[in-house]
Amino acid sequence: MKFKIFSILGITLLCCFLAVTATLIESDKSNKLESRSTKSYLFDPLPKLTESSPATRYYHLELKVVKLSPDGYERPVWSVNDQYPGPLIQCNKGDRLVINVTNNSEDPATIHWHGIFQHNTNWYDGVPGQTQCPIPNRVSFTYNYTVDQFGTFWYHSHFLAQYVDGLVGVLIVHDPDDPYRNSYHEDYVITVSDWYHSPTAPLLVQRLAPHYTGFNPYPDSALISGVGQYNCSGAPAGYYCNRNVPPPTYNVNKGKKYRFRIINTSAYVTFTFSIDNHPLKVIEVEGTHVKNVSAATVTVIPIHVAQRYSVILDANQPVDNYYIRASIIDSCLPPRTNDTINYNSSINFNATGILHYQGAGSKKPTSTAYPFTIPLCQDLNASAIRPYKDSPAPSNVTNDFVFNITFARNDDDVGLLGINNSSFVPVFNNPTNLRIMLQENFTDFDKNQNAYGYDIPNGCVQITLLNNQPANHPFHLHGHTFWIVASGLGAFLSNISTSEYNLKNPVIRDTIIIPEFSHAVIRYLADNPGVWAFHCHIEWHVEMGLVAQLIERPTEFSNRTLPEDVRALCLQYDSYYKNHKRLTTLPRDSMVKRLRMFKKVK
Ligand code: C2O
């Protein structure tokens, strides 16, 4: 009986919610939001850092919703300093970053620094419900950490699907000892991303609605460095849509070499990246330099959600314009069924930009694409991305976990993903690291906290991921890189033979694709006490619960002192939360509450 009441309430709430959402979209048409357009830094070479290192570098990020039209179609965008993608943050290895975040976005928010280890500063990792309370609207919070690594990173909101609404930016850490430093003249960044015309709040409500049978929402555009060219004929009447967005263009001089840092900031899709007539030499994968071998020169790079590569391009072709191509790989997506949200989107899967040789004039490229087929939705071949120096994986495993990726419908027929049949539910106002510091034992947590702990200093943790689902999952580990000791077809332990593990020179990275019906075995060192998220980076799957929390060395971590401002944030969030119970002001929060309620029903 009680269950029934909950379900009815759930449906009623959902209806109110949809009504509210509709008004939100309606109000987008008004001029309530400021319209902005800024030229992106992404089309210029990275400016050189002048101040010598080690230095403390200060940044200020203002989060605000403004109207932007990255692909021509105007929508409210969760911007950073009025920009999408947000401003560049860069430093040298060994520097300290002090980043003040002021949240003027109307929603709570956090910023996660994707790939940054946060040694000794777990509380600045930016994961709501795990490492901090969300930063409420009108509140500033300062992230402050040293960076003892180098490479190509990005930052993004970790609060609900805010990053998909635009809250992302680029974070580059230079290595004074970069073995490739003299192999290129200039350093460029390219982001590739899917893009949605609807804000994510209503998309999430639909994705997580009872009885929903479709797949993840279909994007409307593919963007290169935040720029797309939408065919405006698909835009509803009355919306601003610019058909003449200039193509994203990178300028090169013949005879020079360029480093391109490619980042996939998508919610959902895998891209192939290529530049016609220009083979690309891979030199970095997610903060690890790559061995200088011929296999590292590739023509087409598959890049999954949240992954990064650095490549060197030799501008040695005739002076001309050449296409830069970012194509969504269809074979990584499920079928486009008509019960899927936005299935009839008029997306062009093949985004193009231009590599413009100085002096080439402005005529359209006539270059042709390199052939490419990816039979399964896999990572770039391991032989192309071996670490610069062989880095053997540890052979003595001290903690061994098996994570089955599972899908199930709860009693309300909401489809949820989980780790070992448990769908993660964040508790925003009581982050896990605070609980560990208050001496709570993670083994007493609710099952839906998906908490897995280990306490041996510098032990070797092994995680075997088994994906017996017809979907691909790019998994990201916070606070670490990992060795990929095995990966392949088959989603049962019986498919994995330990004799085939590569411990000698495995690929090292922080984000790995686990294709459908396959497995991977990763290892990492327990060298970073704290609470670390381990999750599929497809944002729709995060909200469906495909998240684990790794509780690393709780005994030691619980003896650390949480900075006062991190603790204070929870009080600020609590008072904010109490004053904003109404659906109209907090659609996303309400959705999470609704989900939590559904889980209670279960
Ligand atoms: Cu880009 Cu939890 O990460």
C-alpha cells in the first residue's frame, strides 16, 4: 500500500516537473539571459607561461548561465567566464593552482579537475556527495592544490549533467622535462564534443522516467573546439539559429611542427579524429608520454568520452586548406530507435574544421578522408601508445575487486545501471570523505553507496571490469592512472587468462573503454589516501548509477584535517537547500530527490 502511494506521488511529481521544465524552456526565448559571443582561445597556440616555476598560479572562474550558440542554435549554456568551453588553465609540473570559483549559475555546482591526482587534497577533487558539498548559488569556493604531474587534462562540473550544458574547460600541465619539447614549434588544443539543444534537466527526467525503453538522448550536433555547424532547418520556429557559423580553423605555417592536444569532452559519443593528408604521431596519452615507435604514427584516432591524446603534426604538405575531421562512430552507439529521446535530431555525425596553411587563401578544402573502420568500439591500438619508458605493473596484488556492470529496472520500471547490481545514489549534503573523517566505517554504508575500500599503504589494487551489456562504457578513475594489464572480448572471469596479462609494458591512462560484452583488468597503486570516484564517463550512465567509490586507506585518511572552508561549504549548502525546496528553483535537485524516492520504493 505504502509502495503504491510512493509511486503515485512519484508520477505526480514527475508531471509537475515536466510542466516546470516546459516553462523553463519557454522562458529561454525571453531575453532574461544575456547573449554572449566570445572568440575562443582554442584557435590560438597556447600562450607561453612567463613566470618561472614552481609558482602559485591564480585563476578565477565565474559560473553563469548565458545564451550562446556554439553550433548556430542559441540556447542557455552553463558558461565559465561567459565562455564555452571555459577558459584555459595552465601551469608547469610542480606549480600550485589556486582557483576561485564563484557560482552565479542558479544551480549548485562543483568543479572536478579530470586526471589531476590531488595528492593530499582529496577534498579538492570536486565530486559532490563524495569529496565535497556542492557550491550553492552566490557562493565562492577556492580550490587549492599542487600539481605533481604533467599532461593534457580538462575540468568540468561534476554536479548532475551540468558539464553537458557547457561547464567544461581545458587544463594543461607542462613538463619541464618533456622529451618531446623540441619536437614541435607550437602547442594547440582541440576539443571534440557532442552537443544538445535542450538543457539536460528535462533530458534526464525523460531518460530516468518509469517505463522509458529508449537509449541515451541523441545529440543535435558535433562540435570541434566548441564550434559546430548546425543545419538550422531542424530548429523549431522562433528560435535564433545562425547558418553561417565559420568553420573551426587552425592556422599553420608550412615547414613547422605542431602539437595538438585532443580532448573528448562529450556526454556520450566516441569520435574518430583525423586531419586529411597529415599522419599524426601520438606522444602523450592522458599524462603519460608515449614511446617513439613507428606504430605511434596513426592516421585516424578513436577517442572515447573523457580521453585525451597529444599528437604531433608535421605541416609538410603543399600550402592549401585541409579538413580536420571529428566523426561520431556510429558503431559505438546503440540503434537509433524511435523511442529514444531526440531520435529524430538532424545531427551531422561528421563535423569538420579546417587546417589552414598560411597563404592558402580561403577556398574550401578538397582533401579526402583517410579510410577507417572500427569493427568494435575499441581504444587506439596498444602498440601505438606504450609508455615512453617501460613501466611494469606491480605483480603482487593486495586487493582484488571484480565489478560487474549491470542493468536492471527498479519496481517503478526505471532503468538503472549499477556496479554488482547496485545503482549509486549520491548524498550531496553528506560527502563520503567527511564521513570517513568522522570515523564512520565504509562497510556500514548503505549498499547504494557502492563503497569499496582497502587500507594497505602502497598496496596494488586490481579491478576486473566485466561488461556483459550491449553498451560501451568509458571508465574513469579519479586520483590515479592505472596499468591496463588485460582487455578483450568476453564478460566472464572464465574469459580471462592470467597467463596473458601484460605486466611488462602495459598502457597507462586514466580513462579506458570497456566495449560491450568485454572485460578489462586494471591495476593501480594505493598511494593516495582519500575517496575516489570510479565511473563510466557517459553522463547519462552516471545519472543511472554506474559509479563506484573507492575508499583508499581510510585509517590514514581519517587522521587528516579537512580544511575549514570545505567543511563550511556543507553548512552553506544545507542552508541553501532548506530555502530552495520548490521545484521551480531547483529542477536538478528535485530530480535526484525523486530518484532517491524511487529507490526507496525498491
Ligand atoms: Cu571527468 Cu568523475 O570525471
